[in-house]
Amino acid sequence: MRNFFRPLPVPKPHLAYLFERFPSFTQTFCAREVLELQRQGVRLLLFSIRSTGEESVRHFPQELISQVITLPPVADLVREVEAMKERRELPQSIVLTLRGWAGRPDKGRIYEAAWIGQKLRSAGVRHLHTHFAGLATRTAWWIRQFYGLSYSFTGHANDLFCPDEATDLKLPRLIQDAAAIIAVSDYTAVWFKEHFPAATSRIHRVYNGLDLEPITAAVTGVPKADPPLIYSVGRLIEKKGFDDLISACALLRDAGLPFQCRITGDGPLKDALTHQIEAASLTGQVTLTGALSQVDIISHLGQTSVFALPCVTETHGGRDVLPTVLMEAMTAGLPCVSTLLAGVPEMVIHEETGLLTPERDPAATASALTRLLMDPGLARRFGQAGLALARQRFAKAITTTQLRLVLTAFGKVNGWPATVPLLPAHLRQWIHRLASTQRPPWHRKSPVFP
């Protein structure tokens, strides 16, 4: 008897993600985005050009780590690509480019593109997304050249404002050839459109998303520290403005205001900030905690009265655009004090979710902190307004849905559009069966079935 019940074919990935390092503890928003896309029914192929090391990934779920395809070390990668070339498995464009690229910068991107492109072609993937307009996006650009795949990327901060000059492949070319450009704030979207007006129709603002509920649940009912705690989190680097926060704390101390301040993070300015604290006689009142786990950071947020991050523009132009820690503080129901810089006013709305001051103005920062510490009712109102804004604007289900609609809109994504992500499993299985055997007669009109 003929068997009419064929096994379901393994569905193709809808698209691929390419990271320089993934997962990385400093870029947890990328992991949240990937996991939420998968929760919404998007099938992903994940690549990491470089290994993050075991210590960096121990905070991430094993089901995410196990999906990541990490490229071989450089010497092994070169040998593998050269072997593919000898077996004539590579497009001729790669062979010719490798031959003519001797002595020019960024040759590693060509080897990476050759290796990854073969994997993508075997998997039937037609679109690639990256974060940061840096190394991974340059590799994606070469994959487009060699294999004809489209790519998109999310631009953040220093990758745009302080681009890598040691490469021939500059930001204008990456933007010119991208199918879509994701801006993480309105500020960044405007910057893109002003500098690259020809790309305006391909620029989309999508905020980085946050997993709100674990934070709100963890801080609920936690008693506030006494004396009141001013808290801040970030790498100990210039653009975070921690030196201005310490100077502001000296002014609070001189005014006789009771408080304590903790700064969580590590980085190259640790010794300089430690010396500043000692010189201002703030030892014991202002503490550098070093790097802490996310669990410990949330615990500190629960004890906090005011969150402060007086961001600044660095001397070479670097700046924060939309610091995730401000979102986390808002999610914890905290009033925030920050500066009028880049996308910060899209989170900390002055006189609504917190207070904003000019950059590099410790006296203004001290005044804002004083106002909130002296008026707990105002601080609570700002904190609750911040939580409401976080739920409306930064919840990962909302932001990832927006991203998914962009990535599935321009016709390079495989399979059914991910616009019905939460159908029951048996209906999704039926849809995948239909899509892989007999597509509906109207599929040629669908943006996902070009």
C-alpha cells in the first residue's frame, strides 16, 4: 500500500543573525531579541565570528548557547576556506577577491564571508541581520557580494559616531547596500536620515527591548536603603560621566544631605575614580562595587531612591544613545537623573519620568538629586511614570514585534511571514506542511514569497 503520509520536511530558517561575539554579557539585549523572535515563531540560524569564552556565556540559557555556530579560529578558518577553493566549491568572485586583496585591510572578513556564506546557502537562508555597523556587518556586506543574500543591521552608538577607520569598507557603503537599517532611537533615526537621505525609506526606529517583569517582581516590597541610595551602573569609561556624579556627591555632602552612592561596573577609569573619591573625602559614602551579576544589580535597584547616569560626549565624539541601565531603572520604578544627550530624553522625560541636566554640570546634577531626595512623593510619581513608559515603549514583546515586521517585509525571508507568531503549535505545523509542499495560488503576490 502506498504511503500517503510523508514525514514533514525540516522547515528552513527564516533568516540568520551574525554577531562578532555572541552571546556576550555586555550585549544582553541581543540575546533578549533573539529569544523573543524565536518565541514569536521566527526560525533563526545564529553565527558568532569569535568565541566569547565559557565565562562570558554562563549567564545565558543553554538552549541559546547550543544554537550558536562559532567560526573556527583564524588559522583554521583560512585553511578551511583554502581547501574549499581547491575543491572548487567557492564562487569565482571569492577566489578573485582573495587573490587581489593581499596587503589590504580587513581580509579576514572575506574568509569569514566565504565560510558563512556556504553554510547559509546550504540552509537556504536568504537574509542576514547584524548588530553594530562594525566587523560583523562588513562580513555581511561581503556575503551579499559573493552569494547574493540581503542583509540589514542595527546601528547603536560608537559604531556610528566613532567608526572604524582601519577598513576600506566605510559606513556609507554599508548603508547604501543594506536592505534595512534599524535605529535604536528617534535620535539615531534622525541622524541616519540627515547624513544618508537616500536611505530614508530603509531606516526604521526600533528600540532595544527589555524583559520587564523579572525586574518589577524582584524589586517589589524591597525596603529602601537608609540613608537614601543613589545608584548607577555602567563601564567605568568617560561617556558614563561618573566623575561628574562623584563631584555632585561632594556637593551633596557639603550641603549636609544624608545619602550614599554606589557605582557598579569595571573599566579603565577605575583607578582615577577611586582617587577622585579619596581626594574628595567621600570614602565610605561613595562606593565602587566593581562588576556585579544582573541579579545583584536588580537587588541594588530595589534599595535605590534615585538612579543617576550623567552621560557625556567623549572627547573623540563617542556617546551613549539609549543606555539600557536607564530602562532597567525605570522598570524598577525609579526616578532617573541624566543629561540632555542623544536618545536619553526619549526615556528620561524631563519633569515626567525624571530630571535632565546639561552635560558636564555637576552642580546641576547635584541640584536634581537634591530635589528628588528631598521630595519622596515626587520621586515616586516620576518612578511610576517611568515604569508605565517602559511598559508602553520598551517591553521586548513590543519592540521585537516591530523588528520582526521590518525583517519580514522586504521579501527575502523564507517561509510564512512571522505575522501570526502565536498560533497553536498544531496550526503552525499545518502551515509549515502547506508552505513546504503546495504553496497557495496567491503566494507570488506575498512579500514573503517573491
